[in-house]
Amino acid sequence: MAYKIVIIGANAAGMSAAMEAKRENSDYGITVFEKSPYASYGACPMPYYISGRIDDHRKLFAREVSYFEEKGIEMKIKTEVIEINTRDKKVVYIEKGQQKEMSYDKLLIATGSKARHLPFEKEAQNSFNLVKLEDALAIKEYLKDNQIKKAVVIGGGYIGVEVADSFRELGIQTSVVEMFQMLAAFDNDIVDPIRERAKDFGNVDIYENTGVKDIVYSEGKAQKVILDNGKELPTDILIISAGVVPDTKLAQDAGIKTAKNGAIIVNKRMQTSNHNIFAAGDCALIYNMLLDDFVYLPLGTNANRAGKAVGKNFEHPKSEVRIMGNSMLELFGLEMGNVGISEKMAKNKNMNVVVETAKIRIKPGYFSKDSILMKFVADKYSGTLIGVQMVGDSSVHDKINQVAGLIYNRMKVQDIEDIDMGYHPVLSTLWDPIILMARKITKKLEVR
């Protein structure tokens, strides 16, 4: 059947769905709406554009709009959908100042997220969020046109710390203020090497478990940030990275069910409370197979995975999405990665687990001193590996994806010991670090 498909949002989830739907059935009529001037770009690399490691913002685009149009996808850029009429299966939109309507058989809401604002935050020439490409372009322009010596970043999540690292590379003295633990998706001990490395660089100060009392503005600019302990941090530029919230007003106004945080409630096939309407990306929940629950985890990988599934599901909803929470970072010259359930999460969920942490070399000492601090979390009773975190000099991105496969396939640590992993004196240690960690945690299980 040649469905008429409408997609609201032209980035990770939206364009993954559009392309996959075309592969499923080239006869589908697909229209994608995007209210901004930009489509199909990567948000994750934006801090590296700010630092200059990516020298042109056009390199952030995965595809040109013309590419999608050549595939038979109608692209309506700088066109905002203002209403979803679920009864008549129509969307109302503004195009070049005129209000129009378009009918649909199936609809995908991929409206993403927006910055979480602080109660004392004001608009200022030198104050920015970093959620969309427009934000990155504005920050880059401000850095170019002004003498920036000091910066304050409010928020110690992934984006906040990556921006601080980018500013460090530019020679800007930077303070990061985080109300709780920095990089809270990781256990505290895995974050320690990042803290130490930041301290070694000397031009990044990190304030954890510290709130912001106020921001002082003068002459249209943020002048200083006052912490709840009374300390004042003067600044030439302020980045507020206090997290994101789902951008779901359009869905809520249409009567589509949302969670307490505003994210759209979906099933494993990414269908909303209206079975003809799907949702994916930063605006929606997603199913975590290890928690057996739906979570809000706004990551580009999740958006692409969910969008691809929706593209398959428009006509026959069968493809399910299951994530484990895999993420990676590069900070201060170190790599970080985590997948599955952390020790902290296990405690919060009252799960019975066994934990092992060790620092292990990646290669023989005569070739490299590189090492990885690894943390394995296993179910106490079954011995199933359920979570791994790593931080190290190199190879973390490879190792974290290796263990992701083991966790996905519900492997027991006792069986991981027996995997036949290769060895070469230039490339690896005789026993792979994953094998060594499996042995260590197996011993703990045997003791119990």
C-alpha cells in the first residue's frame, strides 16, 4: 500500500525513518517538515567544531537536502508544523507565512529536545546553550569576535564537560559547575581519572556537588556566576548545559500520552497512544532491555536506531527497539565508555550484583604503557554480565563495543573466560583485558 507518511523533524530519528521507509517501499509518499534551516546534521560533534578540530560546520551534515529529494522524499525546510489533527489525520503548518494542511496515513513525531533553563537565567549576548546547530554557530561566532579569557559552564554532563575540554584546547580558563556528580551516568570511581587529568592540564576547574545561587548580568552580558558556597566565578562567556527536556508540546496538544518528564510514551515498536502515530529520538522514551522498562536517554545512537525501526514499521509494525545505554566520550585525552547497568544504578534498583574494578594494560609494557580502568557488574546469582564501564588511554571504544555484544547475548562471566580471543605482541596482551576481568569477577562469584 502506498501510504502517505508525514515526518516532523529532519535530523537523526526523522531522516533515518524516511530513508528506511523508502527502502521498505519506494511507493511511499514521504514529506519531512523541519522548522529550522538545517537538516540531517550530527549534534554530537558540535563541541569539536567549537574547538576547531572540525574546521567547517558543513562537515557536520550527513547528507544535503538535495540528496533526500533525489530519493523521492519531499523536504519542507524552515516550515513549522503547528498542529496535529488526529481525528482527521492532518497536520497544520506554516510555509512562507501561509497556513496550510497536509493529510497523512502514518505520522512520525521526531521533534527532539530543547535546553533546560535555570530559574535565574536571562538572555545575554555571551550566554548560550548547546543543543542545536544554531547554538554551535552562535558560540563559534562569539568566540571569533570577542577576546575570551575565562568561561563558565553550568552543567557537568556529557555536553558540558566536552565544551569545557574544547575551551581548554582554545586556551580559555574554564570552570565547570555541577550540582551533583560530574558525568553522572558513570560511577564515581570511573570519573576519577577524568578529574585527575583535568587537574593536570591546569586550566579547567571543576566544582562538583555545588549549586549555582545566581548569575550576575550587566550591560547585556553575564558577568559572573555565584555559587551556593558564596564563591564568585567571573566569566567572559557562559554556557548553560543543565540538560535537555523533550520538545513535545505539539504532541501533548494533540492528546498523545506523555510521561512525567514530558517524553512521549511509546511501545517497543515506537508507536504512541495513537497507533497511527510514532515517536522517536530525543522527544520520546525508549525501551531498555536490561531494566525491562522504558527510559529517557537522549543520544544520537538511540535516535538513529529508533528512527530506522519506525521506517520499517509504518505499514507492518514488527521491528522492536531494545537499547542497553551504550555511550562513549573522549575527554582531556582519555576515552570513556559505558554500557548496561552501573553499580550506582544497581544499588538504586536494589539489584543483587557483584562488582570488580581493575586497571589493566592494553598491550605489553615493552610496546606501550596504555591501560584501561575497567569495572564489571554481574548478577550475583546467575553470573550474567549486566554492565561495564571503562576509562583509559586508548582502545576503550573497541572494548566497550566488545562487551556490549556479550551483555546483549546475556553471557555469564564464567563463559566469557573461555572465549578464544587473539593475541599478537605488538597489538595486545596475551590475555585480553576482558578475559582477565571475567576471571576476577568469577572468583568473587565462586567465593559467594
